[in-house]
Amino acid sequence: MFTAVLLTAPNPVAPLAPEMVTALRNAWGGSDLRWLAPGEAVEFDMPGAPGNRWDVWADVQGQGVDLVVIPTAGRRKKMLLADMDSTMIQQECIDELADEAGVGARVKDITARAMNGELDFDGALRERVGLLRGLNAAVIDQVLAQRITYMPGGKTLLATMKARGGHAALVSGGFTAFTSAVAAHLGFDENRANTLLIEDGKLTGEVGVPILGRQAKVDALEQITTRLGIAEDDVIAVGDGANDLGMLDRAGLGVALHAKPSVAAECEVRINHGDLTALLYVQGYAKADFVG
């Protein structure tokens, strides 16, 4: 048994059209519609995964609608494993630091290429951090206070899953100076990231080793699930960059959220219009179930 979920942005200007959803349900031989949020999210069950689902996905994307088709069994997950930059927050922290250091354009280009999988992550990180050498460490707090904004729906996602016994881990290729603050704000149980080295109040231009990249995120998935005594299938992972692909593939449910095209192309679940509450709809939560 499979479930199809259609959703759009919260409080949509153009709500989901019941006629479109009903026509799709009929074409796919689905069950009665279950509206998770009026005009915003709806689902139905069907015997199997339709062969033309990606064609339909492409069609509804043009209407501002995300379509997800997943196995019905085991949809509710016990753990959230999340990337930070451009996932739980709307920025790339290293790019914001680079702007303050006067090397923003150069660093942003390297970041974009690394997240698209065009560059080795470790080498790209070392190169970018090297360009920050000499930056006053106090700028980190300034960036957190003035430049960082949160992806909509994050607090609701965590509060709802944790209210039902879920565990939440933030695992980033960014820096602990940012993940610790973001984790505390959103309610994550733990966080892992890289460490910016500081001497005499200034960034040294080096990052602590070992560097947390793609494999380290997979390691976190393995280590945390083992410690909690749950299966990897019990995890919903979310990210947007090439260094997230390992954990997105291994988790029971991997979600590419507003991801780079090359990353989304490798993921079964792609959210381009919804916010982080889409991860709740995909698990079968109705808006009435949301906490916070």
C-alpha cells in the first residue's frame, strides 16, 4: 500500500483544487481523500506506486504543488535528523561570515559549487575558512543576531515530533558556534558540526579535525539510532546539499527540502513549495495535530 500526499505552501494564495486532487485520486484508483489541512494538504491511499508519478509531479510543480508518494507502512518516524544551513535556517552561515570579512562573493561561489556536488566538501570548507583568517570572533554573535533567520515551520516540526516521543538531532557541515544556538532555539536534543579555531579573539583560518562532511552525517545516523535502540528506517532526514545525500539515502524517509537540482534528482521525496511542516504532512499528521 502506498500513500500520495499533495501539499502547497502554508496559507496558499492558490489553495489545492479539490477537482484536481479528485481527478488524480480517480486516475490512480485511490481511497477517499483525507484533508490534512483545508486547501493546503491532502492524502489518499492506493494499491501501488503509479508508473507516471514523476510526470504528474512535474505537472503539479508548475501549479505550486508538491506531490509525494511513499509506502503507507511506517510513515510516522521516531527521529528527525536535520541539516542546518538552508534547511533549518535560511542562510549559509559561512557565506554570512564571509560577507563580514569582505570576501562574500568568492566564498558564496565556492559554497554553491560544493553544495551542488561539484567540489570536494573537505577541500572546499578548508578553502573558505582560510579566507576568514583574522576575522574577529565576535562577528559570529553579530551574524547570529542580525543575519540568521529560521526556515518557517521548524519549531512546529520539532515540537510535534517530540510531543510524540521523537528525538531530534542537528548535524551540519557548518560550525558548532551556530548549531549550538540554532539547536537551543528550535529544541533539538543534540547537535554536531565543525569547529572554527580561534586564537586571541580572531579566527585562525583553520577548522578543527576531523571535518564533519557527508560521511560524518551517515555516521551520526548510525551512532544515534544505535544509542536510542531504533532502526534507521525510524528516521526522517532532511537536507538540501550534496553532503546530505548519504544520510538522505540511508534514512527511512529522506526529504530534499528546497534542494539543489542535482540533489533533488537523487531523492524520492522532494519539497519545493511547502515549508518544514511539510515533513509532518508527509508522515500523516493533520494540521490539527501540530504542536506549537
